[in-house]
Amino acid sequence: MLQLGKFQLDLSRPLVMGIVNVTPDSFSDGGQHMQREAAIAHAHQLITDGADVIDIGGESTRPGARPVSLQEELDRVLPVIEGLRGASVPISIDTCKPQVMQAAIASGVQMVNDINALQDAAAMNAVAASDVVVCLMHKQGSPQTMQTQPQYQNVVSEVCEFLRGRIAAAKAAGISRERIVIDPGFGFGKTLEHNLTLLRELRKLAELGVPVLAGLSRKSMLGVLTGRETGDRVVASVVAALIAVQHGANIVRVHDVRETVDVLKIWNAVNRAM
């Protein structure tokens, strides 16, 4: 079980996290849900489509994305979080700013999704002082530089060691193992071959003893493999999510919730019959 506030999510089946980007420049859906009502309506549609968690982000982390100010990010995400108060699924905030984490937690989110893996001491303190779940992600470099020339001796072992260290740091700060999820950070300072290797060997991350989240939805690696533009990667994204689950992911973070949920229903039914 994954306890997110009052919500208990059963990890005996893979969970689907639906993405709501309140940004003008996210790589896939930038600008589509900038207005509060549009973002809230989209979140409710994703819940209807079967999302187990809604992840709200106010700053794009695509390669080359520009940082946004603290106030701008707060102005984007807080009205949406407040508008989803009382939703039937838990809400996650996708941010690396400690002040945004604190404000979102005060507004009722049950999860923090941090691409910096709480390496900022203030971020660590903000999560440790709460009861929210945190997702610790690996990345190499910053969004501005991460895809310039990513290099590893062994991408799987290096990602595992980084995340092992961040789990230990979180536990030392008072965040229990039951509140920790990890993410290998597909596309965050990785070449296509790095991403494929991580996907093949995802079970090695599961050996760290906490749930694994995989975010492959509509990413450029799928475009390279299929030749499809961002908006035409639904099939590739769903297949990638299924492969991630087959290789040990407990949570998949996706744009296309309905299609992903349908595929995982079939996968779950087959597994139960075995």
C-alpha cells in the first residue's frame, strides 16, 4: 500500500499518474491548460479516465526550458490545487522549489514530485515536516544543459547508487521509507541508449525497496524510435508504459490516461488468470 494522506493506493496493481501541466512551454501540452478552469476540468477528466493520482506542474522541465520565478509558479499551481480540494484521488505537486512545496502541502497535496530529489536542504525540510509522499528523481545536469552530452560509465548502477543515497538522506531527515517513491528520470540527462538500458533493467531499481515511478509519456526517445511528432505518440507512450510495468514500475506518469488505463486493465486481467 502507498498511503497518500487519507488515500490508500494498492500497489498490487500498477498505478496511473495523470499529468496536468499549468505551463505555456511544456514539451507536449504547453499552453493547453494555462487557465485555472481549463486545468481543473482537465484534471477531472483524467480522474474520470481512471487516473489514480493527479500531478500538477507549473514549471516546464523539458530540455532547454527557462526557469520561472517563484511567484509565477505559485500563481499557476495554487489556484488549481485549491480548485481540486476534495477530489476523489490524491494530488501531487511537481516542483523543485521548497516554497512551492510548502504552499502546496498547506493547500492539501498528498505528494511532492521533485526532479532534484530533495537535494535542496529547504526542500528536504519541507517534506520532512509534513506527512506527504515524495518522489525522488535522478537527473544529470539541469533542464538547460542535461541533454548536451550525457555520459555514464554504467547508467543503471550510477542511477541506482544516486537514488540509494537520496533514500538514505531522506530517511536520515525523518522521512520514512513508506513515504518514498523513486524515478530513474527517463530523458533527464540520458541518451536514447541510456533510456533503453534503464527501461530494460528497471527491476534493479525496484531492488532498492521502494515503489518505482516511470515517466516515458510522449518523450523524445519515443519520437526517435517511431519518427512521430509529440502529439502523435499515444500508441508509443502506452506501449512504453506497459513495458515499464512489465519491468517493475509501480506507477506510470502519463498524458494519455484513458488509453493507458485500458491497456493495464487487460494486463492485470491476464496476470490474475495466471
